[in-house]
Amino acid sequence: MKMSQLSSDLDLHRIQVKNVTEVTVFILVGFTDNFKVQVFLFLLFLSIYLFTLIGNLGMVLLITRDSRLHNPMYYFLSVLSFLDACYSSVVTPKMLVNFLNENKAISYLGCIAQMFLSVTFGTTECFLLAAMAYDRYVAIYYPLLYSVSMSPRVYVSLILASYVGGIVHASIHTVATFSLSFCASNEIRHVFCDIPPLLAISCSDTHANQLLLFYFVGSIEVVTILIVLISYGFILLAILRMHSAEGRRKVFSTCGSHLTGVSTYHGTILFMYVRPTSSYSLDHDMIVSTFYTIVIPMLNPIIYSLRNKDVKEAKKRVFEKMGV
């Protein structure tokens, strides 16, 4: 009797292990099952995606082609625009396909790649926004030393460090998340493979992962936001010392756009990841994460060009050459 019970327990364990190891696909449930709503969302997000690509890649091309924009501030902006185009491209094409396709599956490896790339680009953007704030501080507080303090060696190092930080952070969470077992369900209540919805469907103990998420994202947020706040504290002091109204206006126009971008991006990241697990709501989180992965990359070209005189003049020169 004991031997048969032991054999039954072993068979049950084998079935469970088999179920765990044979998870080869995930299902991205998405926003809704209503086909008419899905068609509307497809058209909406297709428009957003096209605008994102045109706006961001157009910004990269504009900065590359116009010699007047060949300085560290605009090199950072071109990298940010390239990042945003990549960030949106990791998530949006698959989401658009799923809106019009009954099969909403993504392979196990595809899910790993999507999560790794989205976390990489998202974290890199955090570090890059901090580097851009430091660049503005050096330019405004030490204008005479700017060309030396922000030499190609310095700004290229800051850009590379931002990418390395993003890759390391993504590697940690990707390894930690996909070391878990997924045996309860393979349905992800999301439009892409993000960390919280993956933790929600794991049948392993995710407490360590949740702590990892909270402390790593929290630390990156604290460090990058502090850099931005300290940089802009010194910028404010420099503005108060200025006697020229034109000088103040120019500083406000360049720094105001950056502050808008920083506050919008960091606000959504803090809401999404740095909070107690008990307050997670997958439906709300899906909307918030869609905002910072798809909508913010669309808004950034508008934010950084609307109040920027140099960019507006560069666009005007391009249109004049085109005869528009």
C-alpha cells in the first residue's frame, strides 16, 4: 500500500515537473475580447506607432544632418529619440498583430527577449535622462568650461554607461523572473511580457523577485531623480543670477522641455514598480505600462521640439530646402 502510494506521488510529481518544463508559449490576453474595440485600438495604436517612428527617427536624422545641432545636448537627444523608437518597437508590433489575430501566443524565448529588451531600453532611458540633466547643469553653471567638461570622451562615456546600466538591470530581472516555474497558467493579463504580470502567474514563491524589483527599481529611481534635482537646483541658482531676460528665456525653453519629459517618465515608472505588492492591479498596470512604453515615446519628439528654438529653426531650414 505504501509502495503504491509512493509510486502515485512520484507520478504526480513527474506530471507537475513535465507541466513546468513544457511551458513553451504564453498567451497575451490584452485589453479586451471585443473585436470592434480591438479594431479601434489597432487603428489608434498604429497611428501612435507611426507617429513615434516618424517623430523620433526624424529627430535623429535632423540632428545628424544639421551641423548647428552638433553639440552634446543634441547628441543626448538623438540617443533618447533612437531609444524611444526601439522601446516602442519592442512592444507595439506584437500588440498590433494580437489585436487582429485570435492566436495571441508569444513563445517562451520571445517573451524572454521582449522583457529583456523593454527593461533594457526603459532603464537606459532613466540613466540617459539623468545624464541630460547633468549636461544642462554643466552648460548653464559652467558655460566657459562646457566644451572641456563635456568633451566627446565624457558624453560618449555617459551614453555607454547608460546602456550598460540598462543591460545589467535587465539581465538581473530576466534571469530572476524566468528562473521561476510557470505551471498554474500561461495567460499573461497584459499586452506584452512585463515583470509584474509574469510574477502574478508563477506558481513559485515570488517574494524574492518582488523585493528585487522594488529595491532595484527604487534605487535607480532615487539615484537618477536625485541627479536631476541636484542638477536643476544649481541651474535655478544660475538663472537667479542672470540679468538678461533673453538668457533666462532660453534656459527655461531648453530645460523646461527636459523637466517635462523627466517628470512624465519617472512618474509612471514610480507608480508602476515602486509600491507595495498588495496595491498591484493588473488592469490598471497594463494601462500605465502602455503609457510609458508606447505613448511617452510618441510625446517626447513633441516635448523636446515644441519649445526648443534650435530644433524649430533646424526643421524650418529642412523644409525650406525641400521647398515646402
